[in-house]
Amino acid sequence: MENIKNNVQKLGRSMLIPVAAMPLAGILLRLGADDLLNIPVLMAAGNAVFNNLDILFAIGIAMGFANARDKGMAVLTSVLAILTLREGLLIMDPEIGMGIFGGLISGGVASWTYNRFKDQELPKALSFFAGERFPLTMVMLIMIILSFVLGFIWPPIQNILDSFAQNLLGIGAIGVGLYLFLNRLLIPLGLHHVLNSYIYFEVGEFTTQAGEIVTGEIPRFLNGDPTAGLFLSGFFVVMMFGVPGIAYAMYRASYDENKERVKGVMGSGAFTAFLTNITEPVEFSFMFISPPLYVIHSLFAGLAGIVTYLLDVRIGFSFGASIIDFVINYNIADNAWMVLPVGIAFFFLYYFTFYYFITNRDVETLGREKEQAYTEEVTDEEQDLALNSSNYSYMARKILQALGGSANIEDAYNCVTRLRVTVNNPDEVDEERIKQTGVAGIVKPSETNYQIIIGPEVTSVMNEFNKQLEND
């Protein structure tokens, strides 16, 4: 079970890597369209990313699962794996389209091959191919065999996946609502990336003006498919209005003496969700404190999908359902203006529901915590430190100390909002001291894994954290 939890976390981390390449690609694709700048080279640059997502996902999986500090050879192994699979399937059956699943499989095989054979010794005459170069040879041989096998077994699997997506489409508003509900509900497990990847990049098919075939809600919408975007429209209601409604409710429900502190945290969280689609600072502030509230949030997300579908709202995004994508994609959307009145209605729905639930059930959300005694080691500066602090070096140093020091760190990295750390000995971790640095919360997926919720500033904290590790 411990290994399963660790691998799920690694999978979530790995699938975020290729996502980082998509925002600019989507913007270029949209700006180059006929109704905006009409510059084909911009659209070609955007499609260079979306047409090669299998390669990007293979690289992401290899980077996430390869046991090495220098991931260069592991990445090269993954590229060879996906290229070999591509060509092999083309010979077996040109109609097979594995898409990102081919990338996930190739990345998984590549990382296993690299970990298994990177220290392989060979006779002196073949020593050039030994060590980290040996996985390059092995992965090509493995992928040749796998291409042959997948050539037979993937077509029925592909039919099942297509049927699943078509069934969601076939049940109309209920299917869209079910997808948005599961999208939010699976976030604590990190499995929403798997569901999103298929809907975003695989479901449906559209031929562009240049004669290229693109798949998935996002590429199809950005390339002008008039049927794409129905699965995505509800997200604009949730991200731009629903999450800010949650933040406002938590601010209003906080105790008077804590309101200024909560205003800063929730205000920045609401603005971040509205502007960039990053909702984790708000969601993780109550997700584990009150699971029933999070289920309500997931149900409201599903309801937003149903409402936008019934109102025939069709608008998509390149990275996320934020105000930026709303403005850029407004011209190629249908009834996008309806997002605004529907969003305002959902803002109040979220606000009144969360405020009533928190106050009547005395939920200890931010600003309603029971009084906690600080340890003697806590300084006045540490007590005043909050998420909007720019003292990242201080925060990183205190977090590292509370985690047991550099000797206790097995692995550390960050995603969009979280510092994710694997420790050698969890008994050396002082969670109380971590919380006193002003972070939004701590998630512990397994005994040795910690996710420290920081917010968009996590990149700056991570940079200082790495410096502390190097200096210790």
C-alpha cells in the first residue's frame, strides 16, 4: 500500500511536467487563428506541442520515475521508447491511435528499463554501451516486442475508451456534470490527471484547415471544432466564481481577531483562481479539515457543468478556465457571455452554502482554529510569517529544520502549489513547527511523504529549499 501511494504521487507529479508546455502553446495557437492575428507560423508552433503530447508525456513519466539526479539519459531512453512504439504501431495498424496512453506506457517502460539496467556491466569490447547507455539498447528491443503486442490488444481497448467518452457525450448534461464532479472529487488522490488527460487530449476527432487531425477537447476547440468545449465550459464558473465564493465565505466565517490574516490568504487565493485557474491554495485549506464540504464543492462543480451544457455554453481553454482564457477564446465560443450571470449565481450559491455549513457546524477552517500553544523555539518573526511573505529563505530554512534536516530528505520537488517531500524517518518531522511557518496546511499521503501547501510562491520557496540542501 505504501508503494502504491508513492507511485500515485509520482504519477501526479510526472503528468504535470508536460502540462507546463501547454499554456504558451495554447495562446500561440489561438493568437495565430484567422479571427485574430492570422499568422500560420504561430498556429504551427502551438500544434507542435499538441501534436506531440505522447512524446511529452513519455518524458514526464521518465523524469518522475527514474532513480537518478541527472535525468538526461532517462529522458533520452523515453524518447527512443515512444518513437519505437510509434513506428511499430504504424506498421502493425495505421489506424491505431494510442495518443497520450502510448506516451504513458513508453515513459513507464523507459523508466523501468533505465532503473533496471543503468548500472549494467559489459565485456571490455562493448564497454561503450555499458552503464547508462545500455538502457537505450534494451528499451528499443522491449518496445519492438511491445509494439507487436499492442498492435493486437489496443484496438479493443481503444474501442472501450471511445465508448466511455461517447457515453458521457451521449447522456448530455449528466455526462458533463459527472465528469466535472469526478474531476474535483479525485484531486485528493491525484487521479484527476488521468481522467483529465483523456478528456482534454483524446476524446473526439477534428480535421483542421491544414488537413491535420487533432483529438481532445482542448486541441479541437482551439483549432475551431464547433462541437468542442462542452466539457470545459463549467470550469469557468467554478474557477472564476465558485472558488472565490468559497474564499469569501471562509473570510466572513473567521473570527474577528483573525480576519485580516484570513483576508490576505483567502484574497490572494481567490485572485489566483480567477486569474490563473490555480485553485489548490483555497481547496486544500478545507479539503481535509471538512471532507463533507469538499464533497459539496465537487457536487456544485458537477452542477455547473450541467447548467452550462443546458444553456449551450461552449468555451474552452489552453491551460485553465481563468479570465485570461475567457477573454482570448471569447470570439470562437458560443454563448460565452452566459458564464458571467451563471458565475455570479454560483458565487452566491457557494458563499451561502459554505458560510452556513462552517458556522453552524463549527468547522475549524482558516481563522477558526482552536488556540494553539507555540513552542519555545518559535520566534516572533515566525509567528507573523504568512503565505504572502517574501522571506522565502527563512521559510525554507525553518521547513527544512522541521523536516529533520537535509540528512532526513530522500527526495524533494514542487508542483504548482505544493512542496512535496519524501523523508527517511518520519519520526524526525515536527509538523507543528512546519505549520507555524505560515503554510496553508500539510497533507500526508503516506508515512514518509509530506505535501506542504504553500501556494503559487512554492517555486521561490523550493529554490531556497534546494540552496539549503546544497549548503548543509
